[in-house]
Amino acid sequence: MIDAMKAESRRGVRGRVWALVLAGVLGFAGIAGLTVRAASADPTLPPLTPAELLGKVAAARVDGLSATFEQRSDLGLPALPAGVGDDETATMLGLLTGTHTIRVWTAGEQKSKVALVDGSAESAMIRNGSDVWVWSSEKQEAVHSTLPATKRPTVSNPTEAIRTMLSKLDGTTEVTTSGTGYVAGRAVYQLILTPRATESLIGQVRVSIDAEYFVPLALKVFADDGQEAVGVQATSVDFTVPNDSIFAFQPPAGVTVTERAARDKGGKPSADEPKGDAPKTYGTGWATVAVLTMPTTTGTDQQQSKALLDSLPAVSGSWGKGRLLSTTLLTAVITDDGRVAVGAVVPDALYRALGSR
């Protein structure tokens, strides 16, 4: 959801090198890290095997949901050099550190709203039938799209993002259960995912699943050193259907409204969409590495990009030369010839991917 709002509000290429390198981190932030508050006694629930629990999650459907999530991140990001980055870059980095509040409402497949709340400011994506709005109260801007009849996705939220992740588990992951607990006052099963890949920086993922409706309510992501790196937790949950007024967005008077064409999957991008080659991927599962081409910058953007890259450690190998960005869950290499390799892996895995032409 954060990614979608950022893409809709982008107004230039300033800071795009930093955004490109950190895109993978945003992906983790979108699905990761929920803490489970301890209760005086764990609930007694019917035992379920990991396979049974995953099956119930896959089949789970709810008519309505209103929830508030707390998202926390400690990714060990390096500080930006002085004078590098703009307000958009600073906002993005802020999402990857500290604590943030995400509010979610759903009423079937046609109505959903996800809002990132920061004090009195709100950034939101609202789906109401074929209408999709992206709204920023701080910028007083709204973007409107109309979905074609063949396109009926829901707006992504932490619960759906976690369920999507669970649906893609394969032999690269060891799946076990670990008792029961409580999240937002509701009984939950605990599911533990352990990557089998030795190159992965992710040591373990722990998911908490509602014991009545079988939707994910919490998840923690631990680095390979045992540190909790990212966390999102439901602090309140209500499974009644929200009022229709929640999804009936009307831009306030004086707000700038931009109309943007939506397209079906596989359709041609509109003129204002970012263009570029699709990334190539190497490896599988938790050890996947994406290699893509860095966007070209000029003028001030080029100077800022150079200052940013010069602040990172220099690395080299048979693949060439470049700069290394290391965080708790993500590693990236930006090469001198304009490539970027990103993955939740150790640097050697990136070097191997860069050497595979």
C-alpha cells in the first residue's frame, strides 16, 4: 500500500537512486513484523498441524474488517550524507524507521481502505467499486483512477499481504507451529517460518493467525542474528462490516485532483508511468536476487546520486566495481556500469547474480 501511494505521488527523479535501492526494504515493511503482547495465560485451542493451519488461512474469507495496526522497523539504515535527498526521500526513510499506525477497513472485494496515519496527517488508498482514490491530507492532493470491468483487486493491507506471502510458501521454507497466544485481545495460533537458504538474512518469521476467522493479525521478522527487524501488530480488530461512508471519499474543496488511467494486467502503460526494463531474478525463495538498471539522472539529481554512492563502501569483483548498501534485512550493490542488485541475502549472493550475464 505504501509503495502504491508513493508511486502515485512521485513528481520527478530526485532521490530515485535511493528509492530504487530501498524498494526491497519497503516490500518487507509492507508485510512484516508483528509483535504479540503477552497475556496472563495462553488460550486453549484445538490443535492444528502447520498444513491444516495454512489451509484454513488460504480458505478464510470475512465479510467485513476494521483494524488498526502498529508497524515498527529497525533496519539499520545508514544516514544520508548532508545535502542529499528531498522531502519525498526523507518521508520514505521515515517509514522504514520508528513506529507508524496503519488503519484498515474492508467490506468484501469491492470496498477497502488503507490509511497511514502520522499525527493529524493521513495518506490513504480507497477502493469503492470501480473507483480508486489515493489521498494525501498533508499535500492536499488526490489521485483518482477508474478500474476496468475486468480488473477487481482489493487494496493491499497488512492482513492480505501476509496471507499472500503464506500462499507462496514452498520447499524453501520450514513451517512449524508454536503454541497459541493473544493479539488485540483475540486468541491466535502461532506459525513459524524458517528459511532453509543459508544465504538469507532472514532468520525467522513468526505469524499470528486469528483462531476464529483465520486471518493473519500479527507477524515478526527476525534477522539471522536474532534481532527483531520489522514488526506490525493489530492493536484493535472488529469483524463487523464497516459503514459505507468509510469508502465514500470526496476530495475536500480546494484540493488538487489528478485523473489517472488504470489498465488491465498486461496492458500498455500510460505515458506518465515510469518506464524501464523489468528486473532479472536469480535464485529462489528467500535467496532471490533482483538485478535491474539504475535510472539515469542529470544535473542536481546526478550530483546527489554521486554523493550518496560515494558515502557507501566500495566493493569489486569479477562482475566489476560498485558500492555496497547493507541493512539488517536487505543488501544492495550499485555498480559503476549502472546496475543494481538487491536481495535479503549476504553480499556474496549479489556478486554471483551480477556475474551471471
